[in-house]
Amino acid sequence: MEEIKDKKTILIVDDEKPIVDILVYNLEKEGYSTLEANDGVAAVEIATTKKPDLILLDIMLPKMDGLTVCKKIRDTLNVPILMLTAKDEEIDKILGLELGADDYITKPFSVRELMARIKANLRKSEIKDIDNNSREDIKTKKIVVGSLELDLDKFEAKVDGEVIDLTLREFEVLKFLASQAGQVITREVLLEKVWGYEYYGDIRTVDVTVRRIRGKIEKDTANPKILITKRGVGYYIRNN
């Protein structure tokens, strides 16, 4: 178990008390601190004031639905958001990711799988807090491919010199692709390397994230010049 000062805080947003109780029990057993919100309005207030390290966010909430909560939180915080949903409609999952969620898991969920996803998302988030000199995976501080420039110290992306506002997950996708510019990377590899675990969910999570990135870095998303799709295979960054 981690030292108290290093404890990560997780905000649980759900109006079903039995689910909250189960999550609190398992998270605290794993060494996390927890915060609770039972409606959307409280979730936004607690998230913005307490600034948790990760948020578990249900879609169906009183006062303000989870998708709206996600968008409001993402406007001010760049922490991992995992959507919890009992819905099977794909549009809800896709929409949640487009609004800035990093991942989703469908109820009923395996506690073991949820814990694995939480740990993986926190690991990715922690990259920001690691001293640059101790990073073994970063050999250079910038990656420049054509008009795309990634500053690995600042977690900042620029296209034609203009700073692009990316979430950490979006930056990690671009970084992974740009470090192997010109090489087609499959969706499966992106899920494993960027999301950080053996992923058993919907592989279209990658497509949604790429679509979101394109909306920010491309002048014409229908005719992308930077982040290219290799139909039926995956994605690559054009290196010329």
C-alpha cells in the first residue's frame, strides 16, 4: 500500500449507494482515497474544488447527466475520466468519449477489470509528474514531424506553430504515432501501448479518440494531412 502522502484520490459519481459502497471498499483496500458524489451538480463542484486524480462517472445521474458532467469537468480539469454505464447503446459510449472521457466500462462490471483500468489510466496520468531526467522512455524532448511538433516536457502539441489543446490521452496517441512516423500502427497496438493494458472493450475507442484528435489538428477532417487512416489496418503520422 502506498504512503499516505502518495495516495491517489478517486471521485466516485453514482446515485446507486450499493455500487458506491462496493467501489469505496475495493478502492480503499487498494490504497486509494475516495470522494463521493450522488448527483451531477455535486460531482462538478467536488471535482473542481478537490481536484481528484481520477473520476469514475456514471452516465445516468440526477440533476445533471454524466455526459454533461464530463464536459463541464473536462473544461477545467485534465484528469482521467472513466464512464460507468448500464446502457448498451453505442452512441452513449462514443459520445462520452467525444466529450473528453478517457475510457468507459459497462455495468455490471468486474471489480478486477475496473481496478486494472484505473491503475492503467493513473499510470498514464502520472507521466506528467515524473522528473524529466528519470524518464527512460523519452530520448529527446521534442518530436517534430512535418507541421506537427510535440514538446514532451510541456505535454504540448503545435501544428504550424499554433498550440493545440489536447487531453493527456490524445497527446499520448499522437506521441506514440509520431515517434514511429510513417509506420502504420494497428488499433490493437494503440490500445495496448497507449491505454496501457490488454483491452477487452470496444476497439472503436481508438477510432473515437483519433476522430477527436483530427478535429483539433486537421484543417479538413475529411481530407487529413497529418494523421492518416490505413483502411482496415490502423493509423499513421505522415512523415513528409
